[in-house]
Amino acid sequence: MKKLMLVVIGFLMSSLSAFAAVNVNTATQEQLESLNGIGPAKAQAIIEYRQKNGGFKTLEDLDKVPGIGEGVLSKIKSEVTLTGASSVKIDAKPAPAKSTPAVAPATKPSPAPVVAAPAAKADAAADKKAAAKAEKEAKKAEKEAEKEAKKADKEAKKSAKKAEKDAKKAEEKK
């Protein structure tokens, strides 16, 4: 009975890992775009983040990528993995350009960069704003900490003077 349960559990675990088909540490842009909620700009942001910071250690690290928030992360969490090979075929996501054969081949690639550029700029602008805000808050916290340290130092000096004064008075009484 125990062996049967172990076999069933093993089968379930292997089938669950089959659903996590995209390895975010090795996936190509096309494989990342096959994920629900990931377009060209977010896929490129994932690739740039992993090139700059190394591979993702946890799935929650994806939250650090510009444009990937908790909402997107919750959508893709079951579809991604950190190890193994990506088993998603590149043509898993239908290409909108192929569905309109009347468009000339020279004009097919142009919509993607036009769409991706504003999204990338928006992501970059949001990134800069968030970084500036975080830096401003860090400076504010640092100033506050300095203020508290000076206050504590002043109190310590005051207490030391009082203790010295009390010690002198006690000696004079002897």
C-alpha cells in the first residue's frame, strides 16, 4: 500500500512539473512570451534582469523585474520553473501577423517594435520613478537615523555629565 502511494505521489509530482514548462533562467524571448500576461517588453525585461543579476533563485524574484507585479506573477507561477529545460514550443502562442496574409512581409515585423518600444519606455520610466522614490526614502531614513543618533549621543553626554556631577557631590559629602 505504501509503495502504491509513493508511486501515485511521484506521478503527481512529475505531472505537476510538466505544467511548469518554461524555465525563466534559460528561456528565449519567444518562450517567455508564450506565458499568460507576458508580452515582448516584459519578456525582454526578464532576459535583461537575468543577464544583469544572474538567474532567479526563487519564483518570487520575478517580482523584482520591472513590469512584473504580483498580478502577473500569480498568472504565470504555475507555468514557470527555475530548473530543467523549457518544454514550450516556440509557436505555442499564435502570431497575430500570420492570421492576416494580406499584409506584405516587409510590414509584418514593424508592429512588434512599435508596440514594444512604448511599453519598454513606460517600464523604464516607472523603474526610474520607483528607484528615485526608493532613493529619496532611503535618504530620508538615513537623515532620520542620524538625527536619532545625535539625539542619543546628546542624551548620553548629558547623563554622563550628571553622573559626574553627582559623583563629585557624593565625594564632597564624605
